[in-house]
Amino acid sequence: MVRVGYATTSRQLDFAGTPLRLFAQADRLAWDPLAVPLDQDRLAWEGMVGLQRDLITPIAAMFVAGEEAVTLDLLPLLRWTAGRGMLEEEIYLTSFLHEEAKHTLFFRRWLDEVAKATGDLSGYMGPSYRRIFLVELPEAMEGVLRDGSPASVARAVVTYSMVVEGIVAETGYHSFRRLLEIQGALPGLLQGVELVARDESRHLAFALHLLSGLISEAPELWAVVEERLQLLGPLALAVPAEQHRWYLARAEAELGQVPEEFRTMIDMVATDIRTHAAAQLERRTAALKRAWVRIASDPESD
Ligand SMILES: [Fe+2]
Ligand SMILES: [Fe+2]
């Protein structure tokens, strides 16, 4: 391959645009996953019984695998922006990828140092989770490398950001908060989750920027977005439902019969989490639809 030139020698960079503003924000709000204090978590963990720990470990396991997945699968998007001279977008994606790597380190560190989860954690991934992370995500991202069309990028961004980050991960943070309210103090884990969630809000803002740009160039891409959301939305909503069933089965295996009190608590949390997941799906769809309607009614506005 031969290059014909560079963005920086042929034009000014858009420092005020979304990608470089998010890049500056990422620098300003940078945090160290190895420095989040975990001493109190270790103490609290030692005081918990097996069933209490089993409320937390599966979500931590799903988080660490999910963060690894998004670290592994973002590269096609960097390659695509680089190939189109979208330097500002590519620069932002470097901090995006760096952050996903940090999130992976944080959750793995917590599992090592607090939960001492040295065994195989893959059993915590339910069928819908597996389908999203092991099949739909890598395939959609690889489609960008293989194809590179705007439709392939729209499919990839909806999968990666709207569904994985915007619904599955968002719902995961919510589960964590709810369960940690019940379990009491795991302050290091909670702090880490809040820091991760802050980074993720930038990732979503970027995804919306990218998708709006694509749709403004080709409004018919909205059909691709809708089709993808229709396919993956129900799978994303099934993740917390499968988790709920796992909790009940685990309690039954441990106690013989699930105590009414435990069942009521788990059912309450599950209902809350399902409602949250459905609201996230609605929120992501509405945000995209607003962008599409704005673009479709005034194509010059973006
Ligand atoms: Fe992440
Ligand atoms: Fe992310």
C-alpha cells in the first residue's frame, strides 16, 4: 500500500468536534485500574458466605469476559477510520481501546485479589451472553474488515456500542449497584464500576457521533440499525433473565429449597434489572431515532 499524504499536512484538525473533545476528556479523567484500593473488599469478602459471594462472582466474571471481548474486537473500527483518513475518530479510538484494556485489568485484578477466583469462570456465561459476545460481536466487527461498507460499520457499531455497551454492560452496572446495596460494602468494586461506567458514557457518545455521521450520508442505513436492534435487543434482555434463573438454581443446590425470603429478594432485584435493561434498549433506540429523524428532515444539519 502507498499513501498519498497525511491529514495533518493537508487540513486543520477539528479540535472542537466530538472525537477530539472526548479524547481530551478521557485524558483528564484517566484512572489507574491497579491503584483502586481493594483492602476493604478483601476483608468484606472473607466475611461472606458462599451464597452471598455467588451473587457477585457471576457478574464480575461476565464483566471481565465482556471487557476482554470489547478489547479484542475494537481493532477493525480503528483500521476502518485510518483507511478513510478519519484521523480525529482514530485518535479518539486509541483512548477508547486503552480504556477497554484498563477495564479488563480492573475486573481480573478484583477476581484475583478479592474473590481469588482462580478456576474456570466460563460456566457463568449463559446462552444469550455467549451468543452476543462469542458470536454476534466478533462477527459484526470482522464484517468491517471484510467488507468496510457503511452498512457493515453501522451493524458493527450498533452491536458493539448500542447493544453490548449500552444495554448489556449498562444493565450489568445497575445489577452491581443493586446487589452491592444488599451485600453491603465492597467499596473497591463499586468504585471501579463507577469509573468504568464513566468511561463507557464517552464510548456511547462516540458511537452515536459515528452512527449519526453514517446515517446522514446514507439515511437508508436506518433499516440496518433497526434490523440489528430487533435481532439483538431480545438477546440482551435475556442476559439478566438467565442470570436470575442461575441464582435460583444455585440457591436450590446449596440449600435444598430456596427460602422464601431469598426468592423474594432475588425476584425483586431481577424485576428491577429487567425493567432497567428494557429501558436502556428503549433509550438507545430513541436516541438513534432522534438522530435519524433530525437528519432525514434536514440533511444539511449534520
Ligand atoms: Fe469497557
Ligand atoms: Fe466501552
